[in-house]
Amino acid sequence: MHGLNDFLVKLDGYLGGHPWFMVLLIGTGLFFTIYLGFPQLRYFRHAIRITRGKYDHSHDVGDTSHFQSLATALSGTVGTGNIAGVALAIHLGGPAALFWMLVTAAIGMCTKMVEVSISHKYRDILPDGSVSGGPMYYMKKRLNIKTRSGKVIKTGVVLGAFFAGATILSSFGTGSLPQINSISNSVFASFGLKHIITGAVLAVLLALVIIGGIKRIAKVTSVLVPFMAMLYLTGALLVIFSHPGNIIPSFISIFADAFTGSAAAGGFLGASFAFAMNRGVNRGLFSNESGQGSAPIAHSAARAPEPVSEGMVALLEPFIDTICICTLTGLVLLASGAWNTKTENQFQPTDVQVLAGVYDDAVRTDVEKLGRHLSGKEFLDLFTGKLRIENGEIATAGVSIIHARSLAENVRFISGRDPFNGELDVVAGKIAPVSNLTVRGESLIHSAPLTTFAFSRSILKGFGSYIVTFSLLLFAFSTAISWSYYGDRATTYLFGQKYVIVYRLIYVTAFFVASFTDTTIIWSLSYVAIVLMAVPNLVGIFLLRREVKDSVRDYWQTFSKQYPGEKISVKMAKRFGFNQ
């Protein structure tokens, strides 16, 4: 298990964790933002009108309304990324990471509009009358290369197949596995309910929903999304206003360290500018999925006479998901002080590291050394040998324990219910697995447990953890529902409709199994899966940039004729070459 996680982490270092991916993601969004004249600002109000159904027609082709498609896509993004993902980003990169999440979202609004517009344009109508769409369809139809001799090189077909395959993988790495894992961990922490029981119950409910296809999924998500958003909003505001003196300093900390990195504070050992930016961008993408190509699959099912109107609906997603909900989570973590406070917790084996040496995070020089070690700039010596444990406590002299990127305190080793006695094999800082052995102590925490801890540090007290648990259950379950549809359409594209039932069976089974597997490995898998989808999609929409711009121009020209009474700015009229 250690080896698999180490491989995934190393692979992510070359993919989503590498600067080239940030450049591609942010660069593509910036290009389209300028190329299309800041549509996330100019089309925002118009997008709301479309979503409300103001311009709908009864003869429009599709399976869902604009609002239902938005709700389905939002249910795919409003998930663990909003609760666990924000907490993980701040845990890794400090308050500055939240700034880069917001930047990614603002730019991602334009990216989302573009990818949805072009995907909706090239969707397929299947023999049973249902709609199937997504980036794989525009790739297949528009990205093949035609030589001068007339020969067609099927590059688009290959890219489409690769994207569809990555989507199926992502439906497990992003949509299914981390969602149920976060739910089961949170339910266990709040109620003590065994992970396997939570997984079994929710797996049955998941199966009952997804068997009905997109129409049943859309009906469920259109009810779930507004309800769960209001529940979480109310709880988050109660936490934030429980610490009125920390609200303004928390806002300042988000922006103050954006271009310098976050300094060490409390149990947090600091993060460089590069690391904060990297984690913020990466978690921003995980949260709103702009550029990943998943949301276009849901929006392709929308009833619309042309593609751009649905693209405009889609630009609302990053605003709602990241700029609103993720900011709330970030302020909860910062204002409550939970993000840099050590607390009693059970250690994840893959997050534990044994150092050869004694360190103290109250000593400035030690903090600097530990910070450089965790950032990969200057590695400290790792312990290798026998770690002697007496009555549950470390008896070997000259070692320190790192857990969750912090120096652990009051570490205890427990076998079953009793203190452990004996020796543990340690190789390069990693403790060899021992059956029925758990490690507890005080350290920083991350992901859903951190958000749960933050909600408890308010007037809500213990009740706050129940709000997080219930919100996480709704968020994550709705995400799993939506991602089942994404994998469903990818399976249809690759193998045909008859294999969808096989995919759904595997999806539900994996959902159940993930309820009692290691959190860290699941998150590591999701990092890799994200990039495998995003890269071909970002390259694809850039190659079709002129077609996107032409489609936007055609939309506004047609709109001005169909709705002459609607107010359109003079600037927009001149830009797209028509008179009001």
C-alpha cells in the first residue's frame, strides 16, 4: 500500500503537481477570457436569465432543463472538494492556497463556458432518443487531421477514446472513491458507525438512483443541490460569526501571502509560494472541474436550440461552487483557527514519517528545517531500524514523528484496545504494517476531519460536526450520482449502450469498497485522474478557438433578432457586428 501511494504521489509530481499543468490550465482560461472579452463578467446576468428558463422553447431537443443540467453538473462539483478539498489545500499551502483557488475559479468560469459550448454543439442523439455528449464527441468529429492528399488521420478519434477512458477512471478516482471514503470517515467520527455499514447503505441508494439514467439523476440533484447549499451556508456563517475578531485578519491572510507563500504559524510549518499556488490551483480544479471536461457531459443533455446558451449557464458553476462555497469553508477554517491547531486524532499510516533526530516546533531553527524538509528543498535524515515501543510509547531515543505535515506530539501505539509493547520495523522513515495496530496522537489534521473540527469550534460546539457530516453526506453522495452519469456516457462512447449496466455494477461495487480503504491513496489517485482528463480537453478547446468565437457571435446575432425587446449593450452589438 505504501508503495502504491508513493508511486501515485511521484506520478502526480510530474502531472498535476508540476508547473506545466498550472500554466496549461490557467493559461488556457486566461487566453479565452481575453479572446472572448471577459464573458464571466459580461454574460453573468444573462446566464441567470437563461437558467431560469426565460428563453426556453417547448421544441428544444434534450433530456433536461437548463436548471437541471446546472444542478447535475453542480452536484458533480459540489462535493468533497468543498469540504475536504479546501481543508486539504489550506493544510498543504496555508491561507495563500485559497487565493489561488479563487483565481482558478474566476478564470475557470470562462473555460467552463467554452468547453460546454463546443461539447453541446457536437453531441449525439442515440437510437433510443436520449442524448450523449461531452468532449470525446467534439474530439472525434473536429480534431482529426486531413492531409493534402485527402487522407484523414484519426487523431480526434484517438483523443476522444483517451478522454473517455480517463473519464471512466476519473469517475472512480474523483467521483466514487473519495466521496464515500470522506462520508464513511465523517460518519464514523461523529456517530461511531462502522465504515462498511455506511458504505453498504449508501451503495444501495446509489444503485436505485443511477439505474434511472439522466432523467432520474437530474430530478434528484435539482432537489438536493439547493437544499444542501443552504444547509451548509447557514452552518458556515454561524461558525464564522462566532469569531468576529478573526474575520478581517482571515481575509487579509488569504491575499497577503498570495505571492510570497504562507509563513509558519502554530503547528503549520509553512509553505512556499510555488507550493501554495500549486495546491490552490490543483484543488481549485478538483473543486469546480473547469477544463477537466466532466461538466460538459451533463450539460450536453440540456434542452437548447444551440450550444452557447448552455455554455453561459455553465459559467455559473465555478462561481457558485468555488467562489461562494469554498470561500465559506476557507473562512471557517481560518477564522476558527483550526487549520494550524494540533488535535488528537488517529494517524493514517501513509501520512506517518519517522525522523532520525529530535525536533521541536517551538524552536525557530527546527521549524525552518522541518519546513524545508516537507517542501522537498532539503531532506532530513529518516530513521531506519527497530523502533522500540513500551506501554504504547516510543522508548527509542533520538527520533521524531511527523504526521499530516506537522510534528506529532503525545504519540501512542495501540494494539486492539491495549497499549502496544514490542519492536516495529522502520525503513526510510516508514513503519512496516502490523496487524491490528493503530497510532494516535496530537498533530494537524486535514480533509474532512479538519472541517469537522473547525465547525465544532463555535457556538455550534458538538452540533457543528453533525452539520459537516450531514452536508458531506449530501455533497459527496450527489457527486457520486453525477459522476456515475459521466462514466456512463464515456462507456457508451467506447463500447456502446449495452455495456452501461456492466459499468454501473462495477461503479456501485467500487463505491462500497472505498468506504473502508485508506484516504490518502484515494486522494492521490484522484490527482492523477484529473490531469488525464484535463490535458486533451484543454488542448482541444484551444485548437477550436475560432469556432467557439464564431458560435458566440452567431448566438448574439440570432438572439437580437428573436428578442428585439431585450437590452443588449452597444459595446456588445459593435463587437459582434449587429444593430439593436
